[in-house]
Amino acid sequence: MYDFAIVGGGIVGLSVGMALTERYPDARIVVIEKENHWAAHQTGHNSGVIHSGIYYKPGSYKAKFAIEGARLIPEFCQEHGIDYDVCGKIIVATEEWELPLLENLFTRGNQHGLPIRKIGPAEIKEIEPHCAGLAGIQVKSTGIADYKKVSATYAKIIESRGGELKLGCRVDRLVHMSDSIIIETTGGDFQTRLLVNCAGLHCDRVAILDRVDPQAKIVPFRGEYYELRPDKRYLVKNLIYPVPNPAFPFLGVHYTRMTDGNIHCGPNAVLALKREGYTWSDVCMYDMWDSLTYKGFWNLAMKHFADGMKEVWRSLNKKAFTQSLQRLIPEVQEDDLIPSHAGVRAQALMPDGKMVDDFLIVRGDRSVHVCNAPSPAATASIPIGRAVAEQLPQPARVAVAMS
């Protein structure tokens, strides 16, 4: 009998496990992951950015946790010898209509108390010599980190504190007992007093297995990246972002220097035909049907039809992808780009087509379900883990032992 069982071995699930082993050192804790390694999906395919929190609504979990995480992740990496660099980034307006949006973003950054400053064309060139822009914001607290190594370290910490780690265990069924839940998996059964669902791309399905309304459906969106050829990496020094268009729910293509020196360019945003669909050929009829029969997806698609078609075209046409990158760095040419990895974002959608704009945590009778944790979840993983742990009561057995 476990006191806590965490379903999902991405960075959020592992952070919850780490927080619980710290909060309740005598508790019996297990982390269950369906793949054969940790951080297999969203965590292992993200852009590696330590987000500052500038984009997020003041008072939201995303803003609070990202700002806190931008401080904690570098401290954690420093302590454990993990590659990171708080290198800063610039957000660049390339057209006149973006200037008021840039000003709004600057106001929001000041509300968050972030280390930011306005920059003009000359200062843009000083920071990123090959970038073209009318105006920009320099965000000094943004950085990069190796989140696969961060996740692996979270797992080692859990194990060192007596927690158990189980790979290759896909959850098939939850059986509710009078005082516990039995988790039936492909790797055996686990009985637990309390369940924590951090299943990412499958979190809504795990919630439904627990008879809990996830309040939204996960619709997977794939983001595809290119990277600059090694001899063209000089074009980007650190991170260069566009001004986000508030009328479109995705950020737009940008440049990110990774911890290994690679320069990633992207992503676009297209519907994935499988919840773990990293290419157009990755198709699961059940997942595709689940998305295409959901009215929330069609409400979103109809609202953003033109932009959505542009994203699909960029996915299929390298020249179009290159042209979107040239807005920020005109020198980039099609031959400079090499296909790189793709990631799939687990986006929670409401029936009216609105994207759930914040982290969504739903309570069950003996469970807590993290039902929306897209970017900046990696940055915010330590605060998210602690927040979830705080919502879980101390197991009666542990309380008796401690008394």
C-alpha cells in the first residue's frame, strides 16, 4: 500500500514526487511512467527555455510559478551541475502595428517586477547583430537549461529519499476501494491511498478513469523545429522572440540557443494526429477521432482558420517557414535550416473553443489531477510540485508514526 502514487514521469510528475518526499519523508511514494525512460514526451521535446513570466497574466499561476521557477531552476542546476545559462532574450517588434503590443508587454513585465528594459534598433543590433527590428524589450532573467537532466536529477532525488520509480507501466484502469485506489497497469498493480495525475498528454483520460471531470479536453498540437547549420550559428547569440499576437493563441516562431550550442528555430503549431504524434505519419485513429469530434476543437479552428492554414502551410513548405524566420533575421536562408525535433503540446480546450489559459488543478475524492500544464511548466516545475504537494493531506499512517 502506497501513501501517494504519481502517474506520469515528466518533469511535473517528478517534481511532485520530489516535493512529496521532502514534505512527507516517511510516506510510501511511487512514480509510475508508461514509457521506458523519464521525460519522454513534452519535457523531453521542449525548447529548453527558462521562461521569465513576462507573457502571463498578473496573478495567474503561470505568472507566479514561472517567475519563481526562473529563480529556482538556475539554483537547482547550479547545485547539481546541470548545464544552464541565464543569457537573457530580446522580444522584437518588426512592424508598426506591433509597437503598442510591445508597450503592453513592457507594462506587464514591470507589473511582474522583471529585470527588463526597452531597446531601440541600435541596441537590438548590439545584442543580436543580425536581428532587424523597430523596437524591443530585453528580458535579462530568461535563460536556457537541460530539462532532461533536470528531470533525471529529480528522479534520483526521489529514489535517494526512499521513493520508488516504476517505468513501463501504462495505466489501464483505476479500481476504487473503500480506503484506496488500485491502479492497474501493464507493469503490475499499485494500491495507493492518494493518487496524483500528472499524465500530461493523457491527463484528461486518467481523470475520467478516476470519475473526475477534467473540465476540459486535451487536444494535441505539434510544434516543429528546424535548427541552423553549424556554420550559421553565429547569426543568433542567445534568444530572439517575436511580439506575440493576442488574437492568435500560439507564440510564433523564434530562435533559441540550446545548452549544447544548437540554434533551434520554431515552432509552428499544427494539430497532431496522435497524442504523441511527432510527424504527419504518426496517426492514431482513436486520438484523431477524439480531437475531430470535439466541438471545442472546431470552435477554435473556425475562429483561427486563416492562421491555422498558415501554420499547416509552414509545416509542409520549408520556404514559407524560412520566410517567417526572416522577419527577425533577414539573412537566414532556406539552405541554412536543418530539420530538427518536434514537440507535442497537451493543450486543454474548453467546449467553447477557449484554451485553458492557466495551469489547471482539479481535486477528486482521493486524488489531485494536473489537467493543464503546458509551457512554462518546465520552468515552473518546482513551484508546481510544491503547490500540488500542499494540496495533499498527510497520510493518517504517517501522522500516527510521527506522533
